[in-house]
Amino acid sequence: MTNGSGTPPADRRKHSRLKKTLPVHVRLDRDGDRHEAEIVNIGAGGVLLHTDLAMQTNDLLTIELELAGESKPISVFGTVVRNEARGIGVSFVRISDITSELIAYLIRKWEREGTPQG
């Protein structure tokens, strides 16, 4: 895809993304059921998900990320900003400072471990 001048469109993200595959569960606000999904990449502002669950732009959902050593999953609220062949783009909303800092910490940790950026 190009922007009309023959060059690719500029990346509109405010935060860089890290390629990281992580199993998660998601709950859509409209049904509340828990569904399996997989994070493909993650940034401070959102994630790209793969899931068999049908989602539409503007759907609200909760992403539950289970971390080793934590008794409860970390829950992050988001809204679907795009749904395309490569995955479902979710922007974080209503994210607490603690959760935001934890995600930033995890991204830095994974970067140090050598996970390539996306």
C-alpha cells in the first residue's frame, strides 16, 4: 500500500511495537465470554491479536495476560481499531498507571532478551 506518491504510508503509532507471541484470553464487552487469542506484537499503546473470534471496529474488550509468578492475570481494556488479514489491532483504553508501567517494563525486558522489534 502506498500514500499516492509511491512511498509507503507513515506509521501512525505513537509507540514502537515489539514482536512477541503471547497466549492471552479476551472478553468482548458485548458477550463477556472468555476466548483464546494470541498477541503477535505489543507496544505501550496497544497490541496486534490473532483470534478466531469475530470482532468489529470499535468493539470493547478486555485482554487477560497471565504472567509467571502472578496469581491473577493482568487485565487491560482496549478497543478494536482495525480488523485485517494480518490481525486485529487493539488500542489500550482505561489503562491504569501501574498496568502501563508493567507493560513498559515487560517490553524493555523482552527487548533486552533479544526479541526483534516489529
